[in-house]
Amino acid sequence: MTTTKSLMKTPSAWLPLLMSFAALLLIVGSVALNGVTQPPPEDEGTVAHIFQILMGSQIFVLTYFAARWLPLNPKQGLKIIAAQVFCAACVFAVLRLLEL
């Protein structure tokens, strides 16, 4: 039986957390450089596309993690999935606050 700490050493556990952190840095960096501006309606911009790729690809990593580790260690796996979902929700909360 593995612990949560040893399970966090697997790339499928920490990669979604890193991707959420990168998306958050992308948002903060964009706001720091450009301020909060409304993009033109025809294109969202490069930053938005990179953000979408980062957040969308987390679904695949999270699905792999769940399929690989939940049958073996459900309690530790759910803790890590909860952390991954929480980090993604925090990024979307920051984005939502900036859109208001």
C-alpha cells in the first residue's frame, strides 16, 4: 500500500497541479503586462488559447490518474484528485473574478 506522499511522486498526480499553477501564472502575467482589458470579439488571443490547452489537457491526465490509481488506493487517490480539482477551481475562480 502506498501513501499519499509517495503517490504524489507519480507524474500523473503532480502534473495537473503544475498545469493549474502554470495557467494561474499565465493569467497573472497577462494582467500584470496588459491590465484587465476586453479582447476583440473575433479572437481571444494567444494567452487565452494557451490557457485553454493547459486546462483542457488536465482532463486527460486526471482520467489516467483515476483509472490507474483509484482501484489500487481509493482513499489516497481521492485526496489527490480533490487537490487537483481544487487547484483547477481556484484558477477558474481567479479568471471569473477578473472578468467581472
